[in-house]
Amino acid sequence: MPQSAPTARPRESSVAISAVNFWSGFSLREGLISYLLEEAFGEFQVVAEESDADIVLTSVFPHQATQYPEKSIAVIWENIRPNYDFYRFSLSSDFDSYDNRNCRVPGWYGQIKWPNRFKPTESRLFGHNYEEPLDIETLLRPRETIKRARQKFCCFVSRYREPHRALAVEALSRIAPIDLFGEVSGKRLLRSKYEILPDYRFNLCFENSIFPGYYTEKIIHAWAAGCIPLYWSDPWFIADFNPRAMINRIDFPSLEDFVDYVAEVDKSPERRAAFLREPLLLQRPKLDDAVDFLRRALNAITNGAARPSPAVSAAISPSSARPGSRLLASPFLSFMLGHRRRRRG
């Protein structure tokens, strides 16, 4: 894809935006979405009716068409593929640009304290948003030495007990007891995970399902709390995260091999310390492409132009990586793909 020049912020921003099909309690005035909109358009108006909006922002609760698909942009942080019969453009976790209609903004970006005007999400829903956002610099550097000994082995915090998670809990319990929190334990968790996780050496933080690019807040919380994350995702997670900072089930041929490796690490303070010395991120996440994409989308919507072409940076970054194209041929990926063999060799 040819590189495009960045699009300037509108000089006189009076963009009117309405929001439909979002989760209960959603607000356009807080969190990552609000920050992106302000970065792209400056001050914007929030309007109740789709007919009064320049842009209709939609999500997947439910996943259905808006009244005005041609001026709609979807925000998708569930493991759901965009449907461009319902809206014109999308921000999602997917690496694929879907013929320049999608820009990747993974859900875990909502756990970052972005500079300047970022306002954390204050609404609480289904046990989410109790954790304070983290500075980018914190995620880019090794964790501080964890001095306090952690007597407990592992915990699992979740609303749902999907079969692959339940099997992992059962298998890991052969090493030591796994403590359950959240609705899997029969009681909703209404406090920060950071009040719980620091008691444990490991945190089971499997994604609920797998698709390239679908990475949520779970691994952020585990790492920030000083646990070794026991993760499960697709192999492309290395586009976002440092594989040496976690143990990923995807690296092992069987659940038994995964559990055996966790047991070996748990027995060795030196091996645990090696994981804890690793930063979670190896490169700085950016929102430049997403901001430019939103400006181009607005231009296309208001001027009837063709869909926008998001800018493509020369370097591999979480916001521009796409499986099967530049990422596959990059020296970064070639280096990182060897981590499984080096780790177990």
C-alpha cells in the first residue's frame, strides 16, 4: 500500500457525533475512544440522534446496521469481524485493513494512560474498569524487583469459564491449588485485580477466544501486578508483546507440555526472576495511524469521497502490523519467531 500524507485536524472542529450499539454506561466523554476523537477532531459535539450526526459511532451490542451506514464507524473490541453492510469504516483489533476500511486499535490500548487529554473510563460494567491505566514507560521497562515473596501459586479471574480455560485450571491444579475470582467463583469481582494478583506468582489470563490481533486487558493486568502471565492467544501476539515476559500456551504442542513447563519455572526462583525482568512491550504503541484514519474517514463521509487509505509507517508497530504482508518479512518477526526454540532449548 502506498504511503499517504497525514491529514490535518479540521481547522474549525464542530464535528457532531452520536453513539449507538455500545455497552451499557458507555460515554463519548471518557476513555480511549473519547481521546482518539479529540486527537482527530479537537472538541466535538455529542448528539443523541443519528440524523443530527456527522459521524455515527457504533459497536457490537448488538452488532447491527445503523440508520446511516454510510456515515458510520464501528469500534470493535470483541472477537468479531467487521460487517461493512452495517457501517462504512471500523476501528478494531484485527490486523487486516479490509481494503482500507479498518484501522487496528487493539482493546488493550484502553489500559494505557495516553498523554495530554486522556480521561480514564470511570463507568464500571461487569467487573471492568477498576484498574488504573498505566504509563507507557512502565510497560516498556523491566519491572522493579519484586522483593516480597509470593506464597500463592496461581489465580484465575474471569466472568466465564470457557472449556479451554476450565481445562487449563484443572491441569494447572496438579501443581498447586488455583484460586478463582469473579463470576467463575460464583461471585462478581467489584474491585481492582491489583488488590488480588500481587499475592500470586502466576496469573492464568487466557484470552476467551483466538483471532489474529485479538488481545485484551488480561495480560496487562497480570504483568503489571508482578505475576508471570500464563497466556493463550494466536502466534501473532509477538507483534504487540514481548514473548519472554509470559508463558503462552500457543508455544506448546499440548496442555500437558505447557503445565510441565510452568511447574519447572515455578520450582526455580532464577527462572521466575528471568520472566519478571522482562518488559511487556518491546516497542512504543502509537495512535498516529488511528488519528489520521479517523480524519480521512470524516473527509470521505462528508465529501462523498472514496474510503481512506491509512498511513503506513516504515517500521513495524502494533498499529500497523498485518499478518502475511510486511510483518512476515520483517527482521523483527524473524528474530522473535526463534524465541520458542531458544526458550526450551
